[in-house]
Amino acid sequence: MATEFLGQPVYAPLNSSLDEIRLLRLLPGSDEDRLRCTLSIVSLDDRPHYEALSYVWGDDLEDTFPISLGGHTVQIRRNLHSALRGIRYLDCERILWIDALCIDQENVEERHSKLTSKLK
């Protein structure tokens, strides 16, 4: 998954001492609309409301579809793309935690942190 666009990173750093995580805002849209999302950083100490989405990663790394993530185009697997299309609301955003998008997959330390392990 691409993590930079015009020199701007997709993922802002998290502060582990504040128990921060990223949440994905799945913006509303119809079936024909491209998936659009944003990321926000929140502290678990604030008890944010969100839904967790888990899915099978799949074997085919090339079977991807583009989405807009905070103005960046990133590629996600077909099964996640289908799931997001299926749960997207027409008229309001949906707040989600999805490991593949809320964790910077290129940051080994973040992928293996104790905090992200608690969320899975």
C-alpha cells in the first residue's frame, strides 16, 4: 500500500504514551461512488466509539482496488473493498478500526506494538 503522496505521509505518528490509535472515517456514498476515507488519531483513554472490521487477507496481493484515504490514493484488497462498499452508509460517515488501514503497515514497530495487539 502506498504511504506517501506529493511528499506528505498518509500516517501521522502515534504517541504510545497517550494510548493513541488511528480510526478510519468511511465517508458516505452510493454504490457507484469511489470509497473515500479519512484517518483521525484518538486516545483510547477517551473511550472513542468505533466498530472493528476483521476480514480474510487473501492470497492474491495483486487483486486490489483504489480508495481515497485522506486525499491519497491507496490500494486495498478486493475483500476489504467489498466489505467497505457493503457497510458504507448513504448519508453519514461510519467510524471504523481496520488493522490494514489504521496501522501503518510499513512501520514494523507500530505493527508489533502492544497497543495494536490489544485491538486485534
